[in-house]
Amino acid sequence: MYRPKVFISQWMPPIGVDMIRQYCDVDYYNGTTPLSKQDFISRAKEADALLIFMCDTIDGQIVQSIPNVRVISSFGKGYDNIDVTACTAQNILVTINPDALTDSTADIAIGLILSLARNILPSDSSIRSGKFNGWHATNFLGRDFHHSRLGIIGFGAIGQAIARRAKGFDTEICYYDVVRQTAAEQELGAVYKPLEELLNQSDFLVVAVNLQPDTIHLLSRNELQQVKPGSFLINISRGSIVDEQAVAEALDDGRLQGYAADVFEFEDRMVPQRPSYIPSSLLEMREKTVFTPHIGTGTIEARERLAVSSANQLLAALHGQIPSGAVNRVNPPKLLP
């Protein structure tokens, strides 16, 4: 019986690798540093299917160099690092994980909100400095999250999961999305608002939209001038949805009171003219910012869920089925019975 060839381009929890090995011959790069484009192509060109990661950039050149590949399964939910149009033209099915990372990403959004609003990082630094002398009436006064107005930009699975958690804080939940989510409005008591209204009425704003050409710098200088003075902005989706330099300016002039992010513009390799790193002006604002190194899915449980889901998506396609996470209209290859 024919065993399809699968190239796994980075480390993943063994449970997913073992699932694929039951049915396929696997070339597994068990490393955490991305391969060069040349090395990636060298290992991928003989494969029938790929399991790739966020730091792999699947551009048109790579697509043209892997003529045997019929399935690309992405270890994640976003697919802005994949040229889906080029894949479709070459009859390559692209699939993602629609649900495996939702809850963990929503958890870190709440963590960033609380860390930012309650000055947890500067408070921790103060303790460690040895200067803490006990309770003080004005030490690190923050802002309440409970009973505030939370604005969520993008009300898909992750945005709704954030809203469910925020309900426990008795927040007023508002959202903006290009598509009204009426069922979620009823379930969560969420109120739809146009983006401009959401910006100028929310105490806390969370960005939870996909990165697409029309969402690059969705929050730029113009939009940030419309936010409620003294509000907080949290980004857990993709860095390039926010203009980081404009964020630094809004923090400097006091329009924003704080900014927290788990994602950054420099990570988005498919975005033209992306910066080389996070602006120094943002990094220097230690009292007003909280940053984490893209760990929204950084739990043992989430990574194992992603490994299982990525394997299932890939194997479903190889069995000739359309995976639940398919993002383009390509007939699956049916290389497995």
C-alpha cells in the first residue's frame, strides 16, 4: 500500500508526529529554528503533504518548487504566512486549526488586560528592587477591569471566547466585526457598534481579527486618535493590524493609557516593508506596556491540541475528505484509503 510522504518542518509534540507516522512516511525536522528557504525546499519538494508553522513563509517561489505537494496543514489558525492563491493555482489544499487554540489565546488576552490595568509588571519590579516599605496609599494605582466597557475588534471564535471570560468581570461587552454575529449577541449580551463608536466609547480594546490585506494597520494613527482618552489597547491577533509607531505616539500624548501585545509587526513576513523589530519608543515605555513573546498558544495542553488537530486535518485531506479547517477550494487528493 502506498504511504504518502509528509514533511514536518519544525518540532511539534510527539503525539501528532506519531499519528501521522501510522499512515505516512515522515521526514521530521525536529528543530525549533526555521529552515532556510533553500533547505526547506530541498526537504519539501519530494513530499505529498507538508505540516508547517507560523515562522515558515510559503510564498510563490516555494509553491512553484514543491510540485508533488497536494496538502499543506498549518500548525495554527492564521494563514497569512501562506500564499493561498498560489497554492490554489497549483491544486494544493491548505488547512488550518479552527478551534484548537481558541481558549488558550482568550486566556492570555485576559491576563494581558489585568497585568496592564493593575500595573503588575512595574509592581513586581518595585518589590524586587528592595525599595518596597509596605502599603502606601498611592502605590501603582491602576484601573478596574470589572464593570468597565470592553470593546472587541473581531468577534469570531477567539473574540467570543474573550467575551465569555469578560462576563465574569461584569463588563459591558461591545464589538465590531465586518459580519454581525447575532447569535453571539444574544448568548453573550454583546452589543454591535461601528468601529469609530467602539474606539471612542471603550475603556479596554482587544484586537482579535485575522491579518488580511484590508486589515493591515486597521488601527493606524487616524483610528488611535479616536480612542477614548485613557483607554487600554490589547493585541493578541497579528502585529501588523496595529501601527506600532502610532501606538507609541498615542501612549506618549496620553490618548492611550496602556498597550499590551503578544504579537508584533516584525513577525509578519508576508507584509511589505515590515519593521525589523519592535519600535524602541514602545520598548522604552515600561510603565505603560506589557509584552509577551507570542505565547497565546504557549501551554503544554494547547500545543498538544494543535499537534493532534494539525495531524487530523492533514490525514483527513489525504483520505480524500475536506478538512474542517480548509481555507481554499481544492479537491483533496485521496492518497490514503
